Amino acid sequence: MADQILHLGDNGPPKYLAALKTVPIAGLPACVPASLTFARNAEIVDEGRTTAYTAGQNYLVLLTLVPIVGANLYACTYRNKLRRHFELPEQPCGPCGDCCVHHLCCFCALCQEHRELKNRHMDPVGGWRKAYETIMNPNGAAPIPEPGMARK
């Protein structure tokens, strides 16, 4: 086994290293650590009213004081806000869907939220200010006004 780690040889990487290529990239932000991903998502969903630092701190405190249940209840409220903001359907669990999803697989729920925000050009990694700038000016550059009052 040590030979496989140190020397890959002509056959390519060992099977257990090749298996890492199948890990979905969308899942990586939520795996390490979940509180950071939640915090970034929460800042965007709250439109900057709650900072990522405050949301992450609240998540970690709840995770510490009321293991799993507290943090998941807190996170599912933001999932519900995200759904209402973008008018997304409640699937598959009906009225308790947000809490069920966070309790059954909080990593999957955080990945879905992260991906939804990213697909709507509000990348949580950049924070609310950057997301707001992207929304207000999607081309990335400020428009350059023509000088004077001339008409064409």
C-alpha cells in the first residue's frame, strides 16, 4: 500500500485515489466545514442583514448546545426563506420538507442551497456585497456615459 502512495507507476493512480474523482464538486463546500457554508448562504439569503460571521457563530453555538437538532432547525429556517424568496416548490416532503431535508442530510441541503444561489449569480463565497453588485451590474463593468448632452 505504501508503494502505491509513493510510486504510481505506469498503471496510473491506485483505485482508491481514482475513486476520489467521483466525489461531486458541489458537495465539497458543505463537507468542510458545514458551518462556513451555512454562514455564507445565510448572509446571501438575509440580503446582508445577518453577516456570515454572525450566522456561522449562531450555527456553531446551536450545534454545540443542542447537538444536531438546534443547528438543523436554525438552518431549515433559512432554507424556507430561500424557497419563499425564489418561489421554489416544496418537494418532496410537503409542509415539514425543509426541516426533514436538513435532519436527514444537512450536507445535501446546504449543497442544494449553495448551488441554487450560485445558479442565480449570487455566489455565497463573495458575500452579500459582491452578490448585490453582480445582480445590479451583470456585465461586471460600470457603464461609461457619453460626454455632453448631444443627441444622435
